[in-house]
Amino acid sequence: MGILEHTGWEKLLELMEAEARQKNAPVYEFRKHVSTPFRALVAVLLSSRTRDETTLEAVKRLFRRADTPEAMLALSEQEIAGLIYPVGFYRSKAKRLRELARVLLKEHGGRVPESLEELLRLPGIGRKSANVVLSSAFGKNAIAVDTHVHRLSNRLGLVSTSSPAETEKQLHRLVPEELKSRLNTTFVAFGQTVCKPVKPSCGSCPLAEHCPGAR
Ligand code: SF4
């Protein structure tokens, strides 16, 4: 159980949130711009293989022009690509965004579906992305496991896994239902500011005393 013996889940998330907010974790600014399910879906699609700061600037530019499926479809692929550049794979993502808007309009009445199965059938949306949308846009008890969540869960000794899929399974068994939707944002925020992939700030980390991964 690692650090949980000393904190419990709620206290752990509170400590991480407080520290990450004090350090202005980029994810909090990011979430302000993804206030609707469609925005969340677009943002998560743009964020793959792209730095958080780059994605944030791209969504701000794009949402000024289009933040509904109708408006997205009214833009050409080249216009979208120009707005989201330089996110990784911006040309193929521009194509996907138009396709996504088309499918949402044709098959879902322009609304983002609320189930994992339906989200996974949308173009360009994988399991992690679908879970981000479910938890951040719909407040569902989903756990989106990205590199931050996978890394921190292992460093903190919450799980002992070698893949994000295993981490997701184990976390689902461990995390209380009512806290699941908070986990991704909190772990991402803490991973961006304190428990970074390279050179984590263990020396000033509020969890260091009980963290098995502290160096
Ligand atoms: S002590 Fe180090 S490894 Fe543990 S959570 Fe803090 S920064 Fe991460």
C-alpha cells in the first residue's frame, strides 16, 4: 500500500493538489479551456505526442474559431492544420478533427457520447483519451492512465506494474469510487510540477517522508 498507510486516498490527493496548485501546474490552466465535452475531446486528441504548453496554445487558437462540431466541419483541413500547428502530427490531427466532427454530427446528433464503448468507436480516440473525457467532461468515475499517472502510481508504491493498462486495472480496485474522477488531473498536475519524469523534486516533495520512490 506504500504511502496510503500514512495518508489514505483523500489526504494524498489533497496534498498533491495543494502543492501542484501552488506551483501553477499547466494542467489547471488547460482544464479552464476545455469546459465542454467537445472541447475536452478535441484537446485530448491534440495533446498526444505534444508538450502541454504547445497543446494549450493550439486549443486556444482553435477554439476561437471552432468549438462545436458544426464550426469545426465548416473549416477546411488546411485551416485547422494552420491553427493547431505546431502540435505533433498536426496534418493528420486536422484530418481527424474534421472526421470526428462529421461522425458526431451524423451519428450522435452533434453531441459527445457518454459511454466508454461509444467514445472508443470515434476516430482517433483511444482508451486513455476516452477516460479523460469521461472523468473531466462528464465527471464519471473513470481513471485515465497516461504517463504521469502510470509513473507516479509506481513511484509512490500504489501499484507495481509495467504497463498503463495494468495500472488502470489495479487503480480501479484501489481508488474509492468518489475519488476516481479527480485522480488524473491531480496526478498529472503533480507530475508536471514535482514528481517529474526526469529529476523529480524529492528534496522538497511533501510526500517524500513516506514515498518508497524518494531519492
Ligand atoms: S518523493 Fe520523489 S518520487 Fe516520491 S512522489 Fe515525491 S517527487 Fe515523486
